[in-house]
Amino acid sequence: MATVIPFSQALRERTWSGHSDSEGAGFMTDLMSGKGTRDDYVSLVAQHWFIYAALEAAAEAMKDDPVAALFITPKLTRLPALEEDLRFLLGDDWKDRIRPLPTTERYVARIDEVAATWNGGFIAHHYTRYLGDLSGGQIIRTLMQRQFGFETNGVGFYLFDEIAKPKEFKEHYRTQLDAVGWDEAERDRVIDEVLVAYRFNTELFLDLAAAKAAAVA
């Protein structure tokens, strides 16, 4: 009898290459290795604001969906922290000083599209962003604090004050993924959408690098 692989395990295994590509994009590599500037970090935070505004509006729209609601919790909400970070980094007029890059616009449009019609697609984007924030995001926070002298101001996005044990939270999240009664075709669709989300993240880093190059040209 064939061993049935839990969905959360299949999801991780089949999206690992996309995850690695996203992490390895040059802009982020430079930022993490100390070659990036404070302005580079601010540019990343600004694009996150547009993405999370869309994702958290989608969560609000999906909160009564019986499947999506299992994953939605205020413990994960990032938008207020992002706004405080941008206020600290750019000033009170931060909203007038930021613009979405082309990839961000496509990313937001995709979140808006799937969240309106498909709980599996919403969960794919929710999983990609928030579990990533709870994992690699903590490393990013530590490095940005070290490089730019931040304490908590400027890196509030990465501080999940209401999640005392991120590892346990992620394990519970994956248990919930395994419990959703999707058939094989729907699971494949969700995995494909996670790969779409990773691709947007990789393309965003390329956009950020291109915008930086254009600014200094």
C-alpha cells in the first residue's frame, strides 16, 4: 500500500525550488549580506505595504468562508505594523511617497482575483506570505537591526507579538492544511498557486534591483 504524503509535506516539497529562487534573488541577497542600503530596505517595506493591504483586505472578504476562516487570525495581521514602520522610515507623509512597482501591481491584482472567487487560492497566498514571515522574516529582522541600528521601530513588520511560539503556530497551520478536504486536483491547484506567489516574490526583487539601478544611472 502506497504511503500517503500529508498535503503540507507535499506542498513544501513541490514548491521548494520556487522558494529557493525567491530567497536567492540578487536584491535580497545584497540586502541580507550587508551590501544593500537603508533606502533599499525602505523600498522593500513600501512594496510590502501594497501586498499586505491586498492580502488583508482579502482576509476580511474571506472571513466567513468556512475553509479560509480556519487560517485567518488577527495574530498575523501586518498592515498596522507596516504603516508604523513606514512612518518611522519616511515620515508622516509616507503614503504620498510610495508607489507600487509593476510586479507589485500584478501581484496585488492576482491576490484580488483569487480572493474574490477561490478560497484555495487565497490560502495559497496567505501561506506563502505569513509562514515565510514567521520563518525567514525573523532572520531579516535581526540583520536589519544590526545593519541599520534599528531597535523595534522600522522592523515592526517582523515582530509577531501575539505569537509566542512561532514553531508551534506553523505546525498547527500545517495540520490545518492537512485537514482541509481538498481532492487531489484541488491540492494541485493550490500548490501551483503557491508557485505563482513565489514567482511574484522573485520578480519583485528583480523589479527592486532594476528600480535601484535606474535611480543611480
